[in-house]
Amino acid sequence: MTDTPTKRDISSPADVRGIQRRTLIVLSIAQIVGGVGVAVGLALSSVVVDQLSGSTVISGLAGTATVLGAALLALPIAKTAAGSGRRAGLSLAYVAATAGCLVSVLAITIRSWPLLLAGLVLVGGGSAGNLAARYSATDLSPRTHAARHLSLVVWMATVGSVAGPNLAKPADHLGMSAGLVANAGPFAFSALAFGLALLVVAAGLRPDPLRLARALAKPAEQDMSRQGEKTGTPAVKDKPAVQNKALRNGWRTLRTTPMARRALVMIAVSHTAMVSVMSMTPVKLHHDGSSLDVIGLVISLHIAGMYVLSPVVGWLADKAGRVPVLILGMALLLASAVLAGTAHHSVWQVTTGLVLLGLGWSCGLVAGSALVTESVPLDRRPAVQGLSDLIMNVCGATGTVVAGAIVGVLSYGVLGLVVGVMVTAAGLWLYVTTRR
């Protein structure tokens, strides 16, 4: 099967359904392998930066570097996808992540923490690629199944998120047996994982779903053009958001598409709320005297809340609608903020709050991403989707910094209050503007 859509590729709905099934399988495998790469590489990143720099403050920059990298690479990935297809965009992400892992191995070998932080910025390309993969799942999906297809790819991240950290220690032992210095093995393993994800995408994502979707849309565009000639109305030509105009085209589309704007805000709010509370919960539990095992269990259950039920969230978004699920997500995030913020020393209450935090994030990401996708023209989607991931990651990085300041100066309970007010305001705004 070639990358260029043929007549047979677009002649039958059954052909398209078969290609979509293949696309979902390829994206799911890439998501699993890429997720392992992200989780293994990041499992020890802050610890290694701490050892190399001798500063706990600098060690906190490890997480910031990867989030920053995901944000910085979101638009180049979207721009590449808009011009050359999803396969090229995802390949760019995994190439960057592979290079970042190799730079990290070098940095650990020569004991340079600034170089390690630079490598972690590129490793953020793996996270950006995994985020972009969810949008690739919607290019050929029917509108009534878009959220389900998207959520399936999101759900596959569960495997990498759970298995990845547990592979860090064996990867370190394997790396040292191969002659690498201590702590370099996990990054070498991540490089192999991202390289495998690159091969899966390059070999399996054929024909390219976005390019095929555009080929399927061409007859309709031609009909619009002929209709315009008959009525004297110029046809609307929506050129791809390509070539050095991705950010401009994304903003222009958002300005003229209220529903896409609302969806983007909901994604950003959901992610900011989740990252803010989640990042400070281990600190709160540690100060309360909880063991590392308890803290690890709470975070694991939170991650399960984020991913395990995402197919159910996708089904609900297709059946009940995107906006109701987004409002449900804001309600779950509010309940989470209230439970966690008022938990005091109750570990079970914090755990319940963190599970609800994950579920609320899942509702915001799945329903919001589906709404972004269906609200904008096909040729503008990569630009708007890339802008969505950029804003989401920037808000997440900002959220961690602000959350740390709030907890450091005030308290974890005040953080819960701030997050509760934010998600309530967002939910009410969405309800009022969509009703209007």
C-alpha cells in the first residue's frame, strides 16, 4: 500500500474503514512504545540532575525541561503534518526524542547537568508525539466515532505509563553491563524505544491518514467550486496551514471558530488543574509523613484515573455530546479539588481526589480534542491541534510553578480552593456560551 492515495483507496467506504483500523493499530503500537520511552527516560531524570548539579532546586528543572520541549515542538510537528502528513509530523517528534536521549547519555557520561537539561528538552518531543498521535486517530474516523477512536489511542498510553518506570532499574543494570556509566542506561533504553516508535510510524502509517482524508474531501471541494461558479459566489479555498504559517493560521481559525476556542480553553483548564494538584500531592503526602510506597500508590491510582477509563469517556462523548462531557469533566475536577484540598491528613481522601482528578482530565482531553477536531476545516486542523498542544503544555508548566508557590507560601488547601474556583468558572463559562 503506497502513501499516495489511489482511486481504490477512496472508492469504497469499506476500504476507508479498513485503512482506519490499520491506522488505529499502528498508532496504538507507537503510543505504547513511545509511552515506555517517555516513562523510562523521565523516571530518573530529576534524580540524575540532582546528583550532577548538587542542587535540589535545579533538579526540579528536569520536569520543566521536558514539558517545555513538548510545548516548543508542538508547532513544528503540526507544521510538518500540515505540509507532509501525519507520518512526517510524528516521525519528527520521535527523531527529536531519540536525539534527546542520546544527548542525555552523553551528558551523564561527561557529568554535565546543563547538557542533560538540553537533552531533556528534546526528549519532550516524545510527549509531543504521543499527544499528536491522538489527533491522527480522527482524520479518517466518522464523526460519530471520533472521540472513541481518539480515546483508544489515549488509553494505550496506560501501558507505557505503568510499565515504563518499572523498567528504569533493569535498563540501568543492562546499560552498565554494556559499558555505560550509571544512570545512562535508562536513557539509552528510551532511545531504542523512540527509535522503534519511529520505525512503526514510518513503516505502518501508510497511506497517511491526513493526506487520504484530504483526498476524500477533494470531490466535495470541487462540488463547492462548481456551485460557486453557478451562483457567482467565489468558492472558499482553505489552503493547508503549512509552510511557516502554522501559528498564524491556527490563531486566525480560532478567532473565527467559537466552538474550537471553547474546546481549547477546556483542554488547557483541565490540564492546568490536573498538573497543578498532581505535582504538589507527593509533597503534601511527604510532609504528612506518608511513606514512598504510599505516595507511589496514590500517583499510580491517579494515572489509572487518567487513562484506564478513557475509552468509556470517548464513548460517552460520542453518545451524549462533547460539551456535556466537558462540563462533567469540570464537575469531576471541582470534586477532586474539594476532596484533596480538605483532606488534611486523610490519605484515602487524597487518593479519591486524585482518582477523580485523573477522570476529570480524561473528560477534558478526550472530549475537548474531539471538539477541536470537528470544529475546524480539515486543512486547518493540524495548525489548530498543534496550537492546542502548545497552549496545553505551556499552561501545564505554568501551573506547576504557580502551584509550588501557592503551597510554599500558603497551603495545599488553598491550592485546592484556587483550582476549584478556576474549573467552576470554566464550566459555567462553557455552559453559558454554548447555551447562548
